[in-house]
Amino acid sequence: MKAPLSWLKDFVEIDLSLVELAHRLTMAGLEVESIQLIGLPLPPAGSTTAKVSGLTWEPEKIVAAAVTEVMPHPNADRLVLCRLEDGQQEHIVLTGAPNLFEYKGKGPLPQPLKVAYAKEGAMLYDGHQEGYVLTTLKRTKIRGVESYSMICSEKELGISDEHEGIMFLDDAASVGTPLVELLGDAILEVNLLPSFARCASIFGLAREISAITGKALKTPRFTSPPDIGKATYAELEITDPVLNPRFVLGLVRGVNIHPSPLWVQQRLKLAGMRPINNIVDATNYAMLELGEPLHAFDYDVLCKRAAGKQVKIITRAAGKDEKITTLDGVERTLDEGTVLVCDEAGILSLAGVMGGLETEVTASTRNILLEGAAWNMISTRRTAKAQNLPSEASYRFIRGVHPAMAETGVRRGLELMEHWADGAVDPLMVDAYPLPPKTSVVDITPGDVKRWLGLDLSAPRIAELLSRLEFKVQIDSDLLHITCPEHRLDIGSGITGKADLIEEIARVHGYDNIPETRISDRLPLQLGNSPLKKTDLTRDLLVALGLQEVISYRWTTPEKEGRRLPKGAEADNKPYLRISNPLAYEKAFLRHSVLASLLDTAERNSRQRATLALFEIGPIFLHSEDPSGLPDELSRLGILLAGQRNPSGWQPADNSTMDFYDLKGLLEDLMAGLHITEANFSQGEHPGYHPGKCAIIRVGSQQVGVCGEIHPAVRERYHWGDTFQYPVLAAELDMDLLIELIPEQRHTTDIPNFPAVVEDLAFVLDEATPAADVTALIWQTGGKILSELQLFDVFRGGQLGSGKKSLAYRLTYQAVDRTLTDKETAQVRNRIIKRLEMELGARLRS
Amino acid sequence: MSAATILQELEAVSKAAVDELKRVTNEEALLAWRTTYLGKNAVVVKAFSSLGALPTDERPLVGQGANRVKAALESAYNERAQALKESALIQSLGAQALDVTLPGRPRNRGRLHPDTLILRELLQIFGDMGFQVFQSREVETDEYNFQLLNFPLGHPARDMQDTYFLDVPNRGDNPLVLRTHTSPGQIRAMREIASLNPSNPPPVRVIVPGMVFRYEQVDVRHETQFDQLEGLAIGEGITFSDLKGTLTDMARRLFGPSARARFRASYFPFTEPSAEFDIQCFQCHGKGCGVCGGGWLEIGGSGMVHPVVLANGGYDPARYTGFAFGFGVQRIAMLRYGINDIRYFWENDLRFLEQF
């Protein structure tokens, strides 16, 4: 919403600086997004959060002047020379403005033309360049005629982008007066929040300024109000009052269509609207001023359509496939339920959004039927969205315009047409008002204010604050009885109404004037968040193990995620949740795999890094059968390792490549750090992994995840950096399950007081015997006194023969309560050897 | 030999030995010196064996003299040996000297994502004030994301939050959406806590962190997926002044004791009164500069929980009041770590992440 400062001043005195005014409005919820200065000096940089733009007119260099004669240019048809008086002397000024050509060669003008005159050295916008480029007026020669000054267009002055011709000033402008004194202005652009519908007008904004500054509000008065009655020129039929609570009509006869007065055109432009003609401008002016969108019909066209019968305006919802050609010349097919203004011959306009082409006001229009109505905000919003037609009218109706404004708006429109188009206003207005809104009446006490705001205000102070916004207040000792004014629909009833009023009290009182306190209310039960704590523990362990945490977008595509499996195996048979309005196809599907995100991240970074060690904890999204229809959001831990085991420096170092056992060691450390003691790894199968280098991770009988080397055929599907030729190791774990498995409590064992016995045993076994089986059997047999077991060597070849391997273990025997005897340890050792021989076909290697 | 001669000889040898010792510069020469002057055949040792040949009354004189000389030589020897050892050590350490300006051996260091870092700091701040973490889902129903938060169907306030809808058929007026804010967590938290004692619901003080989504083109300052932190406090004595105090405390914890928060009137359907809150620019302290433009940094939205929302959560608005706030976590991280481009967060470029 654009509000010229000069227009606001019609309704309220403003003695604040622009920066202060913008600040006060912003603090009160009316955020001033930008200030465009028209000629006025710019405020200091950084003094306001609003974006400031505009051109300052130097008072002595840009002045009002009079063109007294327009003469042909001796050497150019498309240029003219103007004899101009600037209050000090006469100048000959050269211009190519086509709107002066009609005066060319007519001799001294009987009525001099008032223009904006820029003297040599004046700073202006360059009218011939795209956008707004500053330039300084310099002395030059154009086609043999000296030129040092200029008659300005609106664009050159920064008023609008109009550069077709020069700008004319009002005839009353006094020659020599600095232009900034005549036209200097500022346009405040206010970001109107949905609750500030009442401020979608100059008057509405002025009312707020009055409330927050305490300056009196000057309410507009109408000179000759027509009565409401049963007029003969038209009748009204509202078929659904919910969609159309009120409809008001007025008639103006015998109008002369011509451009509006210059000052009107000026104001409309400053407020962001294009002047059209005096009738359309009157509707727009009244709308900008008071907030009620109006629509002018060519009454004679309506009469013709009525074919001798009385004009009848009908409002209704559209049926299937109805069509209308709107003012902008576009033929539109309407959604069922679109609210329409019709007559008996058909559709006239899209209610509250845009008029139809057929009944629009033209140069030959003589009689105007003027509409002011109230429309349902939700259906207007739907129509404006469906037709992609954001208009000044729909902007207001979507936010809600009080039906009372329909009548006020029509009165103002009629008055303006009477003045600007010499029309005769019919003494009667037609009014159908089937559904007046309930006037909100709310009771409130200083106690309520204290309860909500923590602020002590007396009843008279509350009354004063609210009355500044035109609420009617009755005080009955400590009870305030508040009646909502007839221009706002945003005040509810009951407790909601109380909240609505408390917000208004807080705003007008000033949020800055509310104290800062620390919560004194009862502290709720402090239960912590165990899953979060465990997730954070997991993160910390992984970081301690050298991994970088990453966080990815939740969206992907099936194709992108499919790459984590070999070609042809990508049947992820679970359907994806799809976004129906994605920014792009690449962002349309919610992911099924955190590992897939990690692979994408690794791929991108492989050009810069020789080692990748990454993890992510985050959700995946799967369809569920939950009656709410909401998908499952399952937390997953993904881990990826690839590249050099050690970063390279200047020293010769181990630059070997990470393999399966790096990953497994990391996972074992993680499990140990999480105090999940029962984790085990067994040979696994998964299409994404190398068939011989994949393990299933279980805790007890529950599968926690899969880990291994990514299948070479999968690896090939990613575009790795040229030098990044390492196997990719990865794991994906069920984080929800891990959280369940991480114990809340654990026990620490005492440091042993008795000596340990350490011995090494090596066994020759069949290659196919998993080490885990050997280890498990040793533990089982070792019983209580076996305290540590370490596999320290795996050996193949030599005299072992093919198909055999040797596993060497270091066993530590220790008891918590005594020194072990040689006999005890020998017994256990022999049992271990025997069982391994019997059950696994092992042979002790001597 | 007479005693006098022996004593004279001892003196002479002692002097020669001390002189010679001064010229000894290595272990080998030191050992040779020791053999010469303190060994079996050394003059001083021999002096003792010659004692028997002396008259009885001269023996003590010569014995004492020999002892004195021997002790002196031993002490000189020890002193020299110590000095030689020290200088050898200095020499050998000198030979081991490194170029300490060479870079150290690189290590693989793990790091948390900056979003996690800042979130932990925030959760700590609010945890200290009694706010417990409540986690809530990312895919929501229209009902939870909008309707229960007082955004009726077709309400213009919905235009303030451009929404991603999920392609799930037959849901009518309750489509699935990617949550546009963490505020549905307000309803879920209230309902969960109220259900503990529906007739007399306990007070609420929770913080809801999580990813939210807006249908918005991505640029340096705008993300379409971002992390938000929601706060909610409900009780029988929670006021707007408490809201101001709580967020001012947060500002102090984040940006130092002189930090200030400012509250501007605003509009959100689920709070009333509503306020946007700004933190005074830490760069210019409110004077206005390139970081802030106007002296204040916009941080987030806040307000008193709307009576309709309280009721939807199971709290009687005639009895309870509450405040709520929400802000972008990355916004804080960007201010805190001087990050210029919000797109860095989820792009996971290690050249960015390794700076933390």
C-alpha cells in the first residue's frame, strides 16, 4: 500500500520527521518497507530500516516556470524552442516533448503553460536511459542551438516513469517558486498485514497515525448526500448474502469524460495507479482514499442490455463453464462458485476482482451507474488466485472491507464525479443490505490487560487508548464496555474479542512501554528429552571418531536415490511421497534413504578431497497405514567413509586406503561408546553392497543396520572426482532402534587388584570358518576368568596349506577376588583348545 | 724418599693434573687422565704404598697430604665429568633440533554441522530457563499446520506462508503439507501435556526445533528448507512482559550482556498480541550499518498464544495464558559466524563445513 505524505496530511497533522514517522508506524505493525522521496531531501543513510530512494530537487535549480511561446527549431522538425520565464529572466529552452507541438508557431500564448524548469547544473534522472540514472544538466549544443537547461518530464523528476512529454503544473503555480515547495512529497510503502485491512486506504492509515501520535483525525464530510431509497433507475437482487452481504448503487447523469484535474492525476500516480479519465479516476481516488473499491458501469449499455425493461443487477455464484471477457480483454472461463455481478442479459463483472469489458466506461459514456459492494473475502481470494488476477480491488476485499464502507465509498465516488465530470447525481441510492455484520461489543477490565500484558493501566487510560482508534467506550467503574467502530471486521467477541482489544491497547500504548520481566509462573516438570540426548551422544561419538556431520535437503528424486543400487536393481518398491507443487522436479520427492543423501554429498566433494568421512542423522519418509494419513518419519543414521586413511602431509606417511575394517572398527567403537554391548556383525547380502564385503549389524536378534563396501556397480553410477579412485564404505542404521537400545543406566567394572595371566594361542582353521564363531566359542569356554580376548594376527599360506588360515589370540585371565593358579588357567586353556578342535576342527599351532 | 720430597712431588703432580684436566674435552681423554692421576700407578696412589717406608712420625703428614691431593683430584674429576656430560647433552640435543615452523602432522578431525552447533547453544539457553525440547513431525496435516493455529480455510494469512502440498488424493480440506513452521508443535505439545491431566492441565514450557519448508525461490538470504526454533510457555501467569524478558535474556546470552531486543507489532493468526522481535545490531549497537540497515536485526515472530489456539490445545483461555515465539536457526548462525550465504547450510560443501 502506497501512501503519499501530502494525501495523509489531508486527514491528520503530521509534524514528525519522515524517519520518525516510518519508525512509529513500523513499531505499530504498519511496516514501512520503503520511502520514495519526491524532491525532498534524503534522510541520513542507515537512519531507517525502510529502503529509501528518490531524487532531491535543489530549490534554486528546479523551479516552476511559464512557457509563453513555443517556436519551431530552425534545424529540426522534432524539436521546438520555448520562450520561458523563470521568475528571474527569460530563457529559450529546447525540447522534443510532443505535448508542446500543438502550441508550435502559434505566437505568444494567451495562457502561459506552467512547467517544471531545471537550470544548468541541476541533478536529474536521465529520461532517455532505462531505469533511473542520475545526470547533471550541462551546457551543450543541439542541432546548432545552445541548450543549458530543461523543461522536465515526470521521469526526469523521479515522479513516475512517464517520459512521453513534459509535465505541466497547475495554472496557479507561481513562477520562480522552488518545485519542491509545490510538489515535494514522500511516498510511504506500507506492508499491510492481513489484520490491518482497515488501513488499505489513505484515511485508514491516517487514522492509525492519529492514534499513535495523538493528533486529531479529520474525518471527511460529504457535501450533498443522496438518500437511500427505492430508485427507479435500477433494482438489485442478491442471491447469496454470505457471498455478497451488501450492494449499493448510485447514478450520475450527463458526465463529460475527460482527463481528471492535474492534482488528481498526480496523486493517483504517486499512489501507484495510472490515471485513465475523470470517471475511472474518481472510482480509484475514492477507493485509495477510503478503502472501498468501486466499479463504474456505462449505464446506457446496461439499459440497452435490459432492452426496455428496468436495469436489474443480480449477484450470484457462477455455474459450470461460464465465461466473461474482463476489462483487460482476456476471455476467462470461470470456476464454479466464482461470485459474479450480472444483469438479466448475462455476466457484467467478476465480483470484487475485475469488471467486464462490455460495460466499461468509454469516451462516449454519458451516464454512470456506480457500484459499491461488500464481498466475501474467502471467495474473492479464491477467484483472484484462480484467475491470477491480483487487483487493487481484490487486494482490499481479500483482507475484508466492512459493508458499511460500501455506502460511504459510493457517496464519495458520486461526489467526485459531480465535481470532476460535471455530472448530476441522482438524489437516491439503491441499497441491498441483507447481511449486516454483527457489531462486536466486548467487555474488558484493567485486570485482563494485566493478565495478558503484565502492564498496569487504569480504566480511563485504556478507554483513551481505544477511543483514539474510534472504539466507543463506556466505563462502569472497572469494567470497560467497548463497541467496535463501523470500519473493522477484525474484532471478535468473547475472549477472542478481548485478545483483539488487548492487542490494540498494547499497540497504541506502545510495545516499547511494556516492561521486560522474567517468567514467575510455576516451572513445569523437567523431564529432559532422552531421545535427543542419545542422538547427541551418537553425534559426539562420531565426531570424536573423525567424522564430519552433514545435513541434507529432505527432497530428492527416485532416479537420484535409485543410484544407490545397481542398475536394474533399483526397484525401491515403496512409493514416494511427492510434493504436488515443487520448485523443480529435482525437489519433488521426500527421501527414502539418508545414505543416498550422503552418496550425493560424497560425489560432490570428491573433487576437492582425498578423504571423506561423513555422517548424517535425519528422517526418511515412508507411506504408512496410520489413520491420520501421515507418513512415517523414521530417523536414520548414515555413515560414509572413503579415501586415504590418513591425511597426507609433508612427511612420508601411511597413505593406505580405507577398507571394510576401518568402517567396522568405527562402528564397533560407536557401539561401545553407546554402551550397546550385544552388537554383532554377520555376513550380509544387500544389492547396494559388494557381495563379499557386506555385513548385517544386529543387536541381539534385532537388525540395526547394514554396512559394507558399496557395490562397484553402484560406485560407477556416481561421478567421482578424477583422482578419487577409492572404494566407498557405507552404513545405514536405524536411529530410532539405536535410541531404544542405548541403555539409560550402565555399570562400570572395578579395576582388578590381582595379577593377570596373559598367553597367546594360535589356531589353524578352515578358511570358511568365520572368526566370530571362534571368538564366541573362546569367550563361552573361557568363563568368568577370561577377562580379555584379542585377535592379533591372521595368517595364510606358508606351511598351512591352501584353504586354511591361522588365527592368533591373546588371552588374558584374571579373577576379581584372587590370584589365579597355573592349574586354573591351564584347565581353562585346555578346555578352549579341546572345544575348538571338536567343534570347529581347529588345530593348535605350536 | 723423604716426606718432604713426597709432599713436594704430590703438590707438583696435583698441579699438573689440574692443569691437564682443563684441557680434557672428551670422555676418552677423561678416562686416560683418571688412569694417569688416580689409577693404580698414579703418584698419589703410590704415595700411600710408600707410607710404610717412612718413619712413623712422618707417616700422618704424608698420609694426610696424599688424602688431600686425592680428594682434590677426585672432586676435580667429578666436576669435569659432569661438565663434559652436560656439554655432550647440549650438543646431542642441538643435533636433534627440528624446524618447528614446518606444519604438524595432519589428523582427521570430525566436526558438527554449524546448524547443530548453534542449535545446541540455543537449546542450552532455553534449557536453563526451564524449556524442555519437544520434537514434532515435518510432514503435517493442513489441520495442524493451519486450521488449529487459527488459519481458517481460505484465510488471507495463508498467503504469508507459501506452502508445499503433498500429492495425496482424497484429503479434501485437510491435505498433507510440509510444515511451513514449527508451530504445529505447539498444538502437539499442548495436547500431549494437557492429556496428563485434562481437567487441570499442567503448565507448558517447551522448545520445538526442526526443519520447516516454504515454497520460495532460493537465494543468498532465502532458503526453501530451513531450521526453525519454536518456543511455547503456558501457565496461569504468563504475560507479554514475560515474553519480552525471555527473548531479551536470549539476546544477552547470544550476543553479550549489553544486547537488547525490540518488539514490533505484527500479525500472526495464532498469537495475539503479535510481535516481531529484533535484536539490536551487535556491529553498530543500534546506530545503523551495512549488516542491519537501521540498527536492528530482524530475528523472528512472537506473541501471546491466541485464545482459539489455547483452546485447541486443551487449555482454557479464561484460565491460562501463554506466549510463543519462533525464529530461523540459520539466521542466528549467520549472524554468529558471519555466514553470507544461507545456501551453504544444506549444500554440504566440505570447504564450508570444515570451517567449524
